[in-house]
Amino acid sequence: MAEYQTSIEIAASPETVFDYLTTEDGMTAWMGQHAELDPRPTGLFAVDIAGFPIRGQYLHVERPTRVVVSWGVAGSEDLPAGTSTVDFRLTATENGTRVDLVHSGLPETELAGHADGWVHFLPRLTVAAAGGDAGPDHWRPIGESRPPMTIKERDEP
């Protein structure tokens, strides 16, 4: 299994950044077109990203310093729902918040695609959490050209 790690700085308080990881409006401001979130241990984490139904659970929620979710794609054989883990650690800094992200439990075959996704989405979080508009999201995975799934397709096993 592989792991992706990175850090970003955001010109916003940890409390504000935390809300972008735990509220539906916050999440979709920087990642995904639809979200259903229940930010408590074992609560639902569901975000539709470019037609991919990301499904998992909140594993750890500690306002305003840490959010951990399980992560995977509903119906995927390579990375089934809830099989990897994304750990967001938020630390107050002089200018706002440092976010340390670790995405672990990724199959080697999934590492490049998820790294590409985080490189795309985390700058969008930086803009949104600082009070800006990240704009519409047109991200597609490396080599991906298929149209987004329909609502019916996204939750089929």
C-alpha cells in the first residue's frame, strides 16, 4: 500500500478550515459537486467528485485540529468505498492554518491519480477557506475522458 503526504498554508483560522472539511457547503466549495456529510465518528462521508462516488465514514473528528475519513469509490474493485484513509491535521500558524494531509492505504496503482487529485483540490481549498471563490471545478483524473455518472449510477454497488 502507498501513501501520499503534503502540506498547505491557508489564510484562515483552523475553525474556518475545519468547517470546509465537515459541512456540505464547505466541502463542495472546493471539492466535489455534491456532498452528504455526518461529521462524527462512524458518520457518513459521501462526496461526488467528477462523477466518482467517494464513500466512507468520518473516523475521527476533533474540532478544530483534526479530521480523519475513510475513502474509496463506490463500485470500484481497485479502491472500494472506505478502504483508504485521509487524515487532515490543522495547526494554527501566524498567518492562518497549516494543513497536513496524509492519504494512506492506497494501492500503488492508485497513488498517481490521487496525488494528481490532491494537487488540484488543495489549492482550491486554500482559496475557498480564505473567503474566495474557487470557481467551477472541471478536474478529470489523469487519462479520464468518460462523462460523469448519473445520480442513479453513483450509488449502485
